[in-house]
Amino acid sequence: MRTMRFNHMELSFAPGTLTKEFRADVDTFYCDVLGWNSLDTEVVGH
């Protein structure tokens, strides 16, 4: 069986939305449910 691979996926949220609690929910969905990995990356100073 072939596996799907994404090199990059970016999610954007309104300022103030990405609290620790909300981030945990996002990680739970994408990491636990879909089996993906999460990585924090600074982009253009943000």
C-alpha cells in the first residue's frame, strides 16, 4: 500500500487564537488522529 507524504502544511490562525489549550486540540487532531508530526517553525520573525 502506498503512503501519503506531505513535505509542508501550514495553518494560519487569527492573532490570539493559538493558546496552549487550542494548540493541544490541534495537535491531538493532526498528530493523534491522522498520525502526523508537529513542528514549530519561526517564519519571517513570527
